Amino acid sequence: MPKSHSINEIKKELQLISPKELIELCLALTKYKKDNKEFMAYLLFKSHNNDEFVIEIKKEIDELFLIVISQSNLYLAKKTLRKILRLISKCGKFINNKSILSELLIYFCKKLKFSGLHFQKSQILINMYNQQLKKINSCISNLHEDLKQDYSNDLEEITII
């Protein structure tokens, strides 16, 4: 495998190529991996309005929670919950904003806590929930004091066990 170049080297090289070649490189990159395509779509179509994007993600979480609630088996519910967490994680990487990631994780925890799912019967699900609480704590620790207080209040509401 060839040596990986630094971001700075890549940036300098990109400045030297024509716009047409740049478009071709971006398209090649999006064809390489689904995540790259989704990230490019986010940057082009959604990044200008993060509030709208967060609302879309919350709607998708709501739809997936309908599947979770309909599951009578905790094993199947756990698989769907992990799918939701992968979605939140991916969106958190796209947005790269700790405040929004905290908001989405708190939303997930609230949905889980008030879903009626007896997740306290499964140690795996309890651990999953507690792990999200740790992530929320980690995210809000770096925020401005006002935001930190708001999210801390939300965190107290969802802290169980």
C-alpha cells in the first residue's frame, strides 16, 4: 500500500487541478463507498440547514422506534436500536457539532426510556443505554455553560438505573 499523504499535501494538489477534474475526483470518491456518497449529499444539499437535517433524522429515529416497539423479542429490538445508534453516529460525524450530537443522543435515550420497552430486563440494553449517557456527558462537557446547563437538565431527566 502506498504511503498516505497529509491533508495539507492533498489540499495543495487539489488547488492545482481544474474544476472539471475536481468534479471527476468527487464523483469517483462517491462511487467508492456509500458513506462517501451520503456525506457528499449532506454537504451539497443539507449542510446549509442543520436544523432541518436534525428534524429529518428525528423522524427517521421515530420510524425506527415504531419497529422497536413492535418487537416482542428483546434481541430483535436490540438490533434495531443499534441501527438507530449507527444512524446517529453517522449524522454526528457529518455535522461535526457536539451540541447536535448531544441533542440526538438525548432524543434517543428519551425515546427508549418512554417507549414502553422493558429494556431493563436485558443487561446488554442497559449497557447500551448507559454508554449513550456517557457519550452525552462527554459531548456536553465541552459546550458553552448555557448549553451545558440545558443539556444537563435533559440528561437528569433520562438518567435511570
